[in-house]
Amino acid sequence: MRVVTVWAVSTLTMLALAGILPDFQLQSDDNESITRVALTAGSAAGAFGLLSALVWPLAVRALLLVPALVLGLLVFFLNGSLLLIALSVIPDGRGEADPQTAVVVAAVMSAVASATSTALAVRDDDAYRRRLSRLAQRRRGGRRDEGRHGMPGTLFLQLDGLGHDTLRRALDQGLMPTVARMLGQTPAEDGPAVADGPSAVPPTHRLTPWRTDWSSQTGASQLGILHGSNHDVPAFRWYEKETGRTMVCSSPASTAELQQRAVERTGDGGLLTFDGASRGNLFSGGADQLALVLSIAARRGPNNRSRAGYFAYFSDPANAVRTAMSFVAEVVREIRSSVRSRLRKETPRIGRGGLYPFIRAFATVVERDVVVAAVIGDLLSGRTAIYADLVAYDEVAHHSGPRSRDADQILRRLDRSLALITKIAEHAPRAYRIVLLSDHGQSPGETFLGRYGLTLRDYVRASCGLPVSRRAQRTPSGAEARDAVRTVLHRPVSGTQDQAPPVEPGSEGSSDATRSDPVVLASGNLGLISFPDLPGRATREQIDRRHPALLRTLAGHPGVGFLLVRSEEHGAVVLGPDGAEVPLPELRDGEGPLRPFDRGAADAVRRTDGFPHAADIMVNSSYDPQTGRVHAFEEQIGSHGGLGGEQTRPFLLSPLALSAPVDEGDEIVGAECVHQVLRRWLRECQGPQVPVGGTQNSSSTVLTEGGFPATDRAVQDEKA
């Protein structure tokens, strides 16, 4: 009956469109009866439905190697082509449409059919539950589980970049009613709570802040959370001298290498090794069910298609059309918001043109829809442990600001996605405990370039006496750095020719010909400076001999908070404004260069100093504790990656049914500690997890190269 109803609605929709659109007809030139026209519409609607069900999944699988953005834009073309084929099978040529019109008709029909089918299922709760049960049974491949009265599963849902304080503000403003109900708060849409009475919504979860490492970014945090170790991840990007490579946490090759290192260090496959699923993450966590996981994108072979996660979602033409339409709407929304920001002369502000509107639409629409659909499939399959990352807020907050109107809109949509997931979890074959968490927050502030007129790289080069652009030379910071170099070299400050300081005989880099320029990288408000031709980690003394003005001018810049550099005398020192210099063992929170920074900064700096690939000079931007602002060394007005402000204060939102994350008065420090908390919760739900390394001998190892489980279940699940 549902099929017949959807068919009838599609037929009526096609008739209506034939009457509205002049280039779309369902009858020949001679007058035909309304009955014959209706039969023509019914035939065309039925043919279009069958083609969508049979041809669409094959077309999507054939196009899996097409970039995701292009695939989203091809949705309309593919649907229109199917409609033209459906019209061509009608006898006597009574159905005709221009290609452009066919795209419009196909999009409208797919949307109407999807809405009708969904409405019928929602109105009949019993039928809806039976459908979900059948779907779950098919996805499980016939395997039985303990049922809803057995051991519960766990869903870890990461809201990327959402800080603890911003979440609190969103709850106070009614932006996230689903999360508010979890905490026992009455959302504004539910009306006021009864005064002096019991809470209208009893709390089911508790909210706990935690503190990141110095590298407050997804690569370090998620590697620590999923694999238990983020050792030697000093930033989002860093330079490794022994290989000459720049490691970047958004690169498939780099993330695969980092995951392998973590597995070797811990001797364990990760958090999700026992019947786990990893969706939309940088790392697999040892899961055997993978979709949109960056670290597997570098793998090659017939069973390792990096975009296989899109197939299950885009094989449904209604999903494809809905996502494509939302994608276009999001592009328009971003362009409108950017123009409004420029017209209002809002500050701080960065450029948001070029490809950015499409990048934002991919993160906020395509990635969200695909990941949510994958999570729903995992819930219906009764998966034991699921970890998924929704990156929409983080992407928008970088360019619009963490507390902007655009960011608030994204929080509303994420809350609706959470509401959908919690509703579906009620129909899963087992109970689920849902844990919300974030990997870091975001700190606002004008960029270093916007505030001082030159990049960190230009300032470092000017401080080294190396050539820089004329624009950088004309800035006050560039002029000060150049004058400082000339003063140290005893040259006239009024000179106009930039020259590198002479090299002392026997010093590092004995000639300019063999000396390489410093490598300057940015990770939010954390900068990293490396000298490739100085082996190992360069000391302060080596740097001073080569570039006498660099450390002094860098530490004294108003946009720089402090520097970390190795020292032959003290092991390592932290340099700050006004000539401040503190040996690392003596570094204390709230004192010296760390005076404005939050608690735990000293320990975070000391830990990073022990990383083999810490840069020769680690640079943290200045931080204003009154406003919470930092200065990103890349073009982001909402940034993270270093110390200062809300970027180091993410959150855990855990069910009351689970044990408290930490004892009262204690705090969670570092992503590795979060990993231990999540492991404890999995043990509470399921008992001990199955190890994937460590004590196993070589003949029984179930890890492949890159630390991935050797199984074809992920591919089989995607095909299902």
C-alpha cells in the first residue's frame, strides 16, 4: 500500500508539473483524454521509480572515484537523465521534456516521493518499527544479538571544535534544546519550568570540561582519544628534519603514519577494536567498520576505496537530491553572509571567497548527512561502539567566528541531527548510551596578519635579515625587525639593503650556499620554526650565532606570548616579553611569560618539549584573558592549536548511568586521559575489550600495515 500511495503521489506530481512547465508534456499534439494522460503520467512515474531503484545505486558506485563535491553537483544531472530515459519508454512518444526541465522535474519528484514515504512511515509507529527491525536484521547479516535487554552499546558523537563555554552559552540561548533536555534543562521551546517544582525534564547526562594538550587541534586530540597516544604530535603541521617531510594532520599519508606510530607505541589497535565503527574521523580507532576516515584514504587496492562511505548514502536518489539541494542552499547562504559581513564592516573579518563557500557546504551538509546516515545504520545494526565526528561547527567558526550568527545556526542544525539520532536509537536492537564530546574549543581574535600587517613567516625572515616582500618591509613590525638585525650587526639602521648576518668561521652552516632558509609553519595561534640544515633540535646558542636578532625580536613582539627553545645551559628555556627568560624546570602557571595563560600551561609546555619532533622554536601567540582573544598565525578569526582561551577547554557530556569521568575536585588533562575514561565506560557496558596488539605474537597479529584490522567486513557492510 505504501508503494501504491507513493506511486499515486508521484503521478499527481508529474501531472501538476506538466501543467505548470511549458517544456514538459505528457500528451501528443492531438487532444487526448484525461484518462490517457493520467495513464501516461503513471507509466512515467513508475518507470522513473524503478530506474531510480535499480540504476541509481550502480551509477553512484561507478562514480565513487569522482571527488565528493563533483558527485554532489552531478546528482541533478543523473536524476534528470533517469527521467528522460523513463519518458522515452512511453509508447507513441507522448512524454517529452527539455534536459533542463527534466532536471527540475526529477528533483521535485524525488523530493516529493521521499517526503511521502517518510510521512507514511512516521504516522504508523508499528510499521515504522517493523521496517527498522527488518532493515537492522538485513544489515546484521542474520547474526543475533542480546536485544534491548542485553548489554548496551555506546555512541561517541564528537562535535568538532565546540568548547565548553560556548556550549554553555548555546544552552542558555536555547540553541540546542536536545542537549538541554539531556542536562535536565527546560528548553525555551517547551515553555517555562514550574517554579519551585521538580525539573520538567529529569537529567540523563552530566557535563564535564577537560583540558587539551598544548597542541589543541583535532589531529592531536583525536589520535589521543581513539588510539591512546598523541606522543610526538606537536602541532597540526610540523617539519621532520630526518626525512625532510612536513607532516600535516589533514593529509591521508600523514594520518596513516601517525596512526601506525600510535599503534606501535601503545601495542593496541585503538578504542574501537571490539565491534566498532569509525565515521568521519581522522583515524580509525581500530574499527573494522570505516566510512569517511582520512587515515584509510591513502590505502590502495580493490577493497580500500577511500570514498566508499558515500555509497550507502547516495545510492538513495532521494537522499542525493535532498543533500544536493541543501548544498546549493548552503553555498548561497555563505555568499549572502559574507557580503553582509563586508557591508557592515564587521571586525575581525577574513576573506571568504574562492572555493570556500563550496568547502563550507561540503562540511556542513554533505559530510554531516553522510556521517549521520552511517551512524543511523550502525545503530540499527546494533554495533557495540561507534565514534563519529561532525565537523560543521569547526569549519564555520574558523571563518565566521566561534560566536557568530553563522556558527549559532550550525549549532541549531547539529542539535537537530542529534535529535534524529537519539530518536533512531530508540528503535535500535539494543539500548545505547550516547556520549557527546569535543576535541577542542575555539578562541576568537584578529589574525596576526590582520593586526600587524605581515605573516609570522615574513616576520621571522625579516628578523633573520632575509629578503621579504615590500609590503612586509613597509609594516611597523617588519621595519622594527629589520632595524633590530642591523643594530645587532652594527650596521646603519637607515640602510635599505637587506642582508643576512655573516657566518662565523666554524659555526653552523659555514656558507650561505649551504644554508637553507628557516621553515615556518602555522597551526592556529601556534607557530613552529625549524632550521633544516641544523641536525637535531637547534639550541638557543646555535640560533643566536646564526641569527643574533631573531629570538630577541620574536619574543618582544606584541603579538607573541612566549617562545620555547632548547638551551645548552638549561636544557630548555621559555622566553617572553621584556627580556623574560625562565628555565623550563622552573616554569610556573600564572608567572613570567605564562602570566596571562590558564592553569596547566606549564605542564603542557614541558610535555611538548619532550617530543622528538618539537620545532627548534615553538611560538605561542599573545593572549588577552579579559577578552579571550588570540592572534592566529593563519587566516582564521576563530582558531585553535595553541594555548590561550577557550580552545583548550572542550567538554564531555556523559550519561549518568556511566561512572563519573573523574573524582570530584579532579580534572581530565589531555586527550590520552580522555581515552582512558572512554575505555572504562566501554568496559562498564561490555566487559574487557579485545586487544589487537601488544602481547600477540607475529603469527596471530590481526593488524595490517598502517594499524588497520585485516578484515573485509567494512567493504561487505558498505555493499549491504
